[in-house]
Amino acid sequence: MAPQTISIIIPTWNEERVIEHSICSLLEITRNHGGVEIIVSDAGSDRTADILSSLPVKVVRSAKGRAVQMNAGAKSTEGEILYFLHADTTPPESFIEDIRSAIDSGKKAGCFRMAFDDQNPLMSLFGWFTQFPLPVCRGGDQSLFIERELFDAIGGYDETQLIMEDYDIVRRIEERHSVHILKPEVTTSARKYHRNGIIRLQVIFGTLHLMHALGMDQEELIRCYRENIS
């Protein structure tokens, strides 16, 4: 029996500096696997779509907003398994086997542990915490795989979530099923920490988590993000 199709969905906005390298790395990892497709959901930014025009990926045009873009990517494919990945995150070499094995064992959704492409001890510590199933330790950089049936049943990403959409979908998944954290690590860029300061950015992220937990308005959260993170 043919393996279930894994649709890898990557939302992009102004990613021309990293997108070609990211996609080529992903194509190299997946080249010996059948039943895998890559969908880039781009919000009309810079030259991302032009850069990808010669590569075997599907580019979907979408309105801006990560939740909107990931839903648009999901709607453009028939894959039985959806895998949401950030443009500056590289999954482990074994991720296709890891996801299929998890699904075959009855897991409906899950993510990977995470490491940064920076050996700073603080960055390593932040990555170490992603092994724990705590809301404050979770995030979209860990990527997310989910059975399409479950994704459709919960209504996909909530497009009213202008920020923290990844935490919101994990919460709604966990109302029905566990979100399993797989041992292999994805590697994500530390560029945002380099721009904003390691400790300073982590404090801002903690503030956003608290604001979200307290049910503050999305506009307040996005204002806090835009005023403090570059």
C-alpha cells in the first residue's frame, strides 16, 4: 500500500534571503521519499515566488497572515497528513519516517523538539525546554504535523488570530488528542534573537504569552509585537 501523502506547507513573507536555501535543503532531504509535496503559501512578498519558479514546489498566493496562509496552503492540497513548517526552520533528516511512524502508531498530531543554529548556552537552554509539554515551551518553530481529518474537524488555524496562532491550534487539538513531541530536533534560525537581543527577546515572548493567557485583545498583542520586535 502506498504511504500516506505528506503535504509540507510553508508560509512566507519577505523570505527571499533564505527561501532558496531552505527549499533546496528540504528537497534534498525528501528526494528519496514518495508521497511528499511542498507547498509555499506566499503573501505576495518580495521575490520569493520568482525565486521558487524553477524548483519543484507549488506556490500558492494568499492574503497576508500566518494563519490565513497556512489554511490557504492546506486547502490547495489533498495530502492525508499536513506538516506546517517555517521558512527558516530545517527538519531532521528522518522527519518523513518520524511523522509516518507516529501516524501509523495512532498519533493524530505532533511536533519536534527544537534547536537553534547558534551554540550560545542560552540558546541551547531555550531549545532544551522544547521537550516539555508546557504551553510556554511550545511554538510554531517546532513545526506541526497533523492528520488532515483532525485539521478539518477543528476548523484549521483560527484566522482571527493575528499572533499566537500556533499556540491556539495546539490548544484546540489537545481538547481532542495529545500533541506528541518527537525526540528528533528541527533546527531554526536565531536571526530574530541576534537582531533583538537574546534575553530581551525572550522577555518579550514571555510577556506575549502572559497577555495571550490573560485573554487580551489580538490588536494589543500585535501592537506589543510590532513595537518591540524587529
